[in-house]
Amino acid sequence: MPGIDENLDFKPINIAILTVSDSRTLEDDKSGDILVERLTAYGHNLADRAIVKDDVPAITAQLKAWIADAGVETVISTGGTGVTGRDVTPEAFAGVYEKEIAGFGEVFRQISFKFIGTSTIQSRATAGVAGGTYLFALPGSPGACRDGWDHILKDQLDIRFRPCNFAELMPRLLEHL
């Protein structure tokens, strides 16, 4: 049965939070606040936080800056994963991925289906790896951020989670270089 192996020590990860929005500010970014609260309460470190417009070059520039920053090991974004004309987060993320983690979006939608039914098909949640940094893109709603953290990221970013997790693979992400 999957779960936490209490015989292992927790290792905090440095996580940056990116909100993609044309209208949100730090004062009213509920989804970003939820992610920050959850990751810090769990014991991880908030490495940085930013808000960028729904614009591929702006999103890509922020991702590349964090990928180049040794102090950022993981990026979690919120917003811009829908199907409207301004929703471009998946395209920006895909432009920097070295490897896509296709199962992330699939599992996110499976979990989300339990809470919002078929409306989950409107989400293009995505994940990948670039420059040894994990990149996760969640939808912009507070509920989606709770679901993504509570049901996927909390465990996958915990080195104690068994049978396996993303955290334990971090030292090997740059093996191809």
C-alpha cells in the first residue's frame, strides 16, 4: 500500500510558485496563497514567488530564470491551463521541457473528476522536467490547487513516499549532461 516510510528523514525541497494571470496581484492571489501555505506547512521551502501575465514569452522567461537558479528545485504554477485564447501556460511549459511527465495531467484530471465531474476535461494541467527542475502547471482555481497539492504533489515531492516519488529522482535528473 502506498504511503510514508517513517524510517526515512524528510528532505525539504525549494519550490517556486508562479501565478499566471492578467488580473491577479499578490494581495488577491488565493490559489498562489494556497500553494504557499500547503508547501510551507508540509516543511518545504518557498524559494520564490511571481505573478506573470498570460503571455508565452513572459511565462517562458520566468521558467528559464528559475531553471537556471540552483536555489529552485521545483516550480508549481497556477492559472492559464484552460482552453480560452489567453490560456497559454501549457504551451509555454512545453517550450522549455526536456521531458514531459504525461501522467501528471492524466492523474490530475482523474482526481479532479471526483470533485467537478466532466468539467475536468477543460484542464490542460501538465508537468515536465528541464535543467534538473520539476515543472508542474495546475489550473487557476483554489480547488484545483488544493487537489493538485493534496492528492499528487504532497506525496510525490516527499522523499519518504513509497513505492516511489519524484523527490528521490532529483539527483538523477541531470544524468544526460
